[in-house]
Amino acid sequence: MKRKVGEIAAAVGARVVGDEQLEISRVASVANSRAGDLVFVEDEKHLQVALASPASAVLAKRVANQEGITKALLIAANPRLAFARAAKLLQSGIEHRPGIHATAVLHESVAIDKTVAIDARVIIDENVRIGRQTWIGAGCVMGASVTVGQDCKIYPNVTIYPGTRIGDRVVIHAGAVLGSDGFGYVPHPETGRYEKFPQIGTVEIEDDVEIGSNTTIDRGALETTRIGRGTKIGNLVHIGHNCLIGENVIIAAQAGFSGSITIENNVVIGGQVGVGEHARIQEGVLLGGQSGVLPKKVLRGKGIAFWGTPAKPLREYLKSLAMLAKLGR
Amino acid sequence: MKRKVGEIAAAVGARVVGDEQLEISRVASVANSRAGDLVFVEDEKHLQVALASPASAVLAKRVANQEGITKALLIAANPRLAFARAAKLLQSGIEHRPGIHATAVLHESVAIDKTVAIDARVIIDENVRIGRQTWIGAGCVMGASVTVGQDCKIYPNVTIYPGTRIGDRVVIHAGAVLGSDGFGYVPHPETGRYEKFPQIGTVEIEDDVEIGSNTTIDRGALETTRIGRGTKIGNLVHIGHNCLIGENVIIAAQAGFSGSITIENNVVIGGQVGVGEHARIQEGVLLGGQSGVLPKKVLRGKGIAFWGTPAKPLREYLKSLAMLAKLGR
Amino acid sequence: MKRKVGEIAAAVGARVVGDEQLEISRVASVANSRAGDLVFVEDEKHLQVALASPASAVLAKRVANQEGITKALLIAANPRLAFARAAKLLQSGIEHRPGIHATAVLHESVAIDKTVAIDARVIIDENVRIGRQTWIGAGCVMGASVTVGQDCKIYPNVTIYPGTRIGDRVVIHAGAVLGSDGFGYVPHPETGRYEKFPQIGTVEIEDDVEIGSNTTIDRGALETTRIGRGTKIGNLVHIGHNCLIGENVIIAAQAGFSGSITIENNVVIGGQVGVGEHARIQEGVLLGGQSGVLPKKVLRGKGIAFWGTPAKPLREYLKSLAMLAKLGR
């Protein structure tokens, strides 16, 4: 969807230097750009390359010398954020055609708003409710009494177990599984055999959450596994039963959370991090990639980075590593 | 399915104090309980809260002072185990309606017992055999000559490659893949290019195994990958070709096993553990989360915990960690 | 498909001692062999067991004493490679019947060659192109403008996002996801909320790549995520946006790559390895299982093994470990 430079600038809070009427059709990287594109630079040192590219418009923090510049310039305090918003503006329009594909199988109890798009081979069980303008990709399976909010995007082949509740503007990538049974067994005292502890709680995904492909989120045993508003989860992440993940948390790919963990708001979790059951990561903590947190451990400190297994404050851990390296010489 | 307190007590081996005729409709946590619920407490210190909850019945080890208690009490030596069994009793009844959904695609050679439930869009190839009372969830794909025992639950979107054999009462969660090719290549001595080593063995899952969502179990190269009776496997676990996993093994989420590993009975494997090819973990060993076991390594010692990479007896590893921490100060 | 010993020997570059007319129906391990099988031994010490097995023919490097041997012998410089090729020869023939299953849903713009096999419930969106003799397994979903080369095998329930390009002879195992959005967000400077950075690049898979089950490969943000020719990827691997993986790279199960990483040709990556963004692993480096590479780090050295987190040359790391173990005593 084409937009004029002036229109984009107004939407993203940028100031225009140059032709406001110029039409932009997409965002691009500087290296891949062509006429009609908007590109951005974060650093002034990359500005010359951007100005020499085929792109029609450049988003930048500032341009000291505007002499001889023929492209439209959009000046914004945070070019990356402005660029992200421009991309969203240019992408908007109908991405998925509303309607229910003939091969979808919907239980008779399900009423679907005419703004909803249900793709081929989707299976929807009884009493499922789906909000306006939501898209359900091909091959998704939604168990009984699942609720999905509005403006959600659920990519193909996602499985959602019965009773899972999903908020508005949630994005779930292909192959993810929500609401599978938690991993809980009781060993028989004599035989040592494991008997299944009930896994009959549920999963609740709040608004604006994004969930990566093939990620799994288990239902609570008796309680609820909750993912807080605005939290972003990468691919192949495992979230165990009864975990309470706060708002605005970043969880990179392949991180894993065993049961009953609390992650407070604004925590950042690196890739392949593992957290033991009943641990608590307090507000604003950063956990470096591959770190391990012991069961029941509490990590605290807004903006404090932890690293290693068992995870320690970064400075302390680096000192240990340095000493270890010395020993190894 | 409602059950009387007396009926539950008899089934789980508990002694009733109070009204045996009281009807219970579900199990619940104390925090989520309402009238009609059965809750449990493991510790006497949690008893007062349970007794003050809206639940109708409480399972406990013992109740020293029964004065003034209006709820039904179920006294059992192992309240957690008794609670798990009560939950199973209350859940039982028809969960999945027998029959073959009209959109399922079954090869003409497949004979399905009328007690089997095949959901929408299931694909079943030739010579597949499925035992009585088994449920196959929507979107599952079963290759030729797969056999599945009775009373199994296979959740949606599971893929089972040809020739895989599955025992009775096996539970497989959504998105799991059984029988995919193992990871085996032969480098060409001159070009360095990899040519595929044959991956034409099979996978055998014994009775009472549970497999987590999006877990992958590769077929043997020329032999069989086997998962022993009663073993429980979490989400996103990888089990490579030719692995022999014993009985009653616990494997937590995201653990990974490369090829030809032997895990003996009653081993407990923590989350994100990695085991190198041809390693052997002997009976009853415990491996802490994120541990790494080197190829060909043998770990032995019933009830002995190992931790770290390379995995060492816990005590030894903790000493090293403590020394390292000292150095870091 | 049966083949004569002489025919196999000619195809794999082996010399026959014994009956060239003998018919072989399959390859097998020595332990599982029966009449009609071809087995192989790499070491002379395993030769006697192979000769005593029920197999009809044995592939070996050399056989010092051929007296009294009744089996056909195939002598090759690299028995493992010759065996792999013999297996391929014996497997060949029509594995998947060409044609489009009645339950597949193809956009009207899609033209499929009559040598292509499209299984049940496959969904193919507009402008998808599929090469000759390619097989698409049941339940796969292919977004708009995906291209797939010839002689590919795409196993069931794979999801391929729009625009993904796949070369010839590529194998993709069940549940894999190609082209999902990369993990990129811009924090709002005031609210701290994350806004999505555009993930509108693409994924390109070159010829002869194999991708394991439930592996995820994200599309580039603005650029292309590329997997080079002949690279083999295990199960449950995560490859982030903008990664450039070279040719002939081995990536074992559960390894994870965050964004914008470069892996040069002929690198070997162990299981559960994690690599930070913008790192570069140079030609021919070997990374041991569970290693971690820091963001922006460059690892160099053809044939040099690295291990640990942060990854160091193996010798150095082993020294540190030895010192640490001493301290722990």
C-alpha cells in the first residue's frame, strides 16, 4: 500500500526535508533498496551509503549538511522506531481475506464474525469464540472452549488445547502448541512407577503477546499458566505448567522454564536459558544466553545482568572466567 | 463425572472422616477451589488453609484435631498420589467420541475398531493398525504400517513416520514427530560433501510412555530407537537414532540425546541436558538441568546426582564451583 | 528393489569377490541381518561377526584371508560411503506416487507437473512453483510465492511461509517451519513497550540441504536468511533472521543461532550449541556440543575445535577444566 512521505512522517512523528508528495511503496534495507523505498540509518556514519542508494527516502536522526540531497529525508529522534512504525503503516490493508474456507471444520456451536478469516482445514471445536478481524491459518486445531481475541494472527498448524484463553492482537507462529499437559508425575512409593498428576489447569495469553514457531506452553496443573501483556517469545521456547510470565518480557529462542516459575515485568531472557522450578526473576533483570537458574532461586536487580550456570551477576561471573582462563595457561 | 467421597476413598485407598455420601465433581487446588471440589495438602502446615477453603473435601496425611471440621476428610499415606488417582477417577468417562470423522482420510487397507476415535483431517496410510479405545487427534498423519496400541491418546498435528510401533496407553502431545530420519552422513573423502547414511531402522514406544509436545524421536539408522515402558518425556526433547531409553525414565523438556545412547531404567534427566553419542547412563542416575555428558562416557551410581559439563558427581562439581567463586572475588 | 551384487559393486565402486549374480534386497546392520542383505564392516576386527551373520554379502575395506568364505564380498576403500550409496540404490524406485490427492487444496494459479506427488490435505497458496518429482507430505502448508525445486521431499505437517525459496533435492522433515518472522522488536523509549521491527525479508534454502523435524528457520528482517548448498541441519534447531549459513555445514540437534550470524563453509556445530548475534564462525571450525559463542565474536581456524561457554580452543578449555577439577578436590 503506497503512502506519501508526508503521510508517513505524520504517522511516525518525523519532520520532512524534501518532497512530501513523494510516494513510498515499502521499507527496505539500504543494501536491498530500490526506487520507491524508505530506508533508515541509526548512525550518521551510515548516512552517506544510504544517500547513495537507490532508495527514495531516508529516515535519520539528523542530517548535518542537507546540501545536494535529492532524496526525501525524514528526521526522527528514534529512527529505528519510526522505521518500524512506517513499515507497519505500509503493510496495512487486508492481509487475509475474511471468510471461512470450505474445508474448515467448525463445530455447529461456533459463531464466527464475518470479519474473521479462517483458512483451509482449520478445525474448531465446540464453544470456541474468536474476536473480530482475527486470522486463523491453515491446519490450526482449536479445542473446545478456546477463546481468541480480536486482531490476532494465528499462523498455520498451531494446536491450541481446550480452554486456552488468548487476548487481543496476539500473534502465534506456525507449529506452536498452547495448553498441552504439564510435566507432572507422582512416583509410586513401592514400584517407583510414575502416575500422572492432574494437568487440568489452563493457559492465559494476554494482549499483544507474540509467540514463536514450534514454541510450547503447557497448561497449569491445577492453576493457570499466564503470559503477561506485551511479552515476546521466540521459537522453540518451552514454558512449563503454572509459570507466571509478567508483562513486556523478552524471551529469546530455545529458553526453557520448568514449573511454577515467576518472571516479573520487563525481564529479558537470552537464548537457551534454563530456569528451575519455583524460581523467581525479579523486575528488569537481564539473563545472558545459556544461563541456568537453580530451582527456587530469586534473582533481583533492575537492569542487572546475570550470566552462567548457576547464574551470577555478570561482573562476578566474568572475574571467575578470567581467573579460570589464567589457570588454563 | 461426579463421584461420592466414599467411592473415591475406596478407589484411592483412603480412610474417610465425615460424610461418605458427599458428591465430588472435580479436583482443584486449594486457591481455586469451590463447593464440590476435592483438594489435597501434603504438609500439615497447609491444612488450615485447605479447611478454610470452599472445597467440600480434603485429602491429607493426617488430621490431628478433627474437632469442628465440617468438610469430608480423606486420610491417605501419600496424599499426592491419592489425589492424582482421584483426579483420574473423576476425569474418566468418554472423553473422545468413538467414530471416524468424515474428513479423515484412511487407506482402504485400514480396519478401525468401532471404539476408536479418529478426529477431523487425520491421515492414515496403508496397513496401519490401531488398538481399541485409542484417540487420534485432528490433523495427525500416520505413515504406512504404523501400529498403535489400545487406550492411547494422540493429540493433534502429530506426525508418525512409517513403521513406528506404539504400545498401549501411550500419550503423545501435539506436534510431536516420531520416526523421522536420524542425523547420519558420510563425508566424501575428496569433496568433503556429505552423503546420507541409510536411516531405515524404526522406532518402538513401549506401554505407558508419555511424550511431550513438539518432541522429536528419530528412527534408528539400521536398528531400532526404543523408549521403555513407563518413561515420561517432556516437550521439545530430541532423541537421536538408535537410542535405547530404559523403563521408567524421566526426561525433562529440551533435553537432547545424540545417537546410540543407552539410558538405563529409573534414570532422571533434567531439562536441557545434552548427552553425546554412545554414552551410557546407568540405572538410577540423576542428571541435573543443563548437564552435558561426553560421547562414550559412562555415568554410574544409583541415586547419584551428576551436574555440569562435563557432568560430574554433584558434590565434586559444587566444590569446583565454590572454588571458582572464591577466585572471582 | 532387488539388485545383483555385481550391479551394486559397479555403482558404488567396489570389487567383488564371489558371486556377482547374487541378488540383494536391502542393507542391514550385522545384528539385524537376514538372507538377501548387504552389511558392512569398517574395522577388520568386526569382519568375523559379519561373516558369521545371515547376511548374503559383506562390504569391507579388505579381507586378508578369503579362504572358506561363502558370502559375496564387496571390497571398497571407504566401506561406510559405499554402503550408504548401496542403500540409496536399493531404496530407489517410486517412493511416492505422483498425483494430487483429492483433499489437497491448491490455489488456481498453481500448475503442478504430473511427476509431482501432493499428499492429502496439503494447502498450496497462489503462485507457488514446485519442481519435477518433488513430494509434498500430508498436511503441509505452503504460503504464496513459495518455490520448491525438483526431487525434494517435504515430510508431513511442514509449514512454509510466503516467499520462501527452496532448491533441488532438499529434504525437510515433519513439523519444520521455514520463513516465520524473525525476533526483532524496538523498545519504546518512554513506555518500554516493544514494537515489532519489520520482518519482511525471506529465506533461501540451497540445493541438497536436509532440515530436521520441528526445526525453525526465520525469514530475514529486511534481508535474506540463507542456508548454503549441502548443509545438513538436525532436529529442533533454531536459525534466526539474517543468518548466512555456508555450504556443507553440519548443525546438530537443538543448536540455536540468533540473528545476523555468519557460518562459513564446512563448519561443524555440535548439539545444543548457542551462537550470539553477529558472530562469525570461519571456515572449517568445529564447535563442541553445548558451546556458547558470544555476540560479534569471530572464531577462526580450519579444523580447530572450540568448546565451552564462551567457546575457546579445546586444548585451552580442557586445561581450565583440569585446573578447576583439581581445585574441587
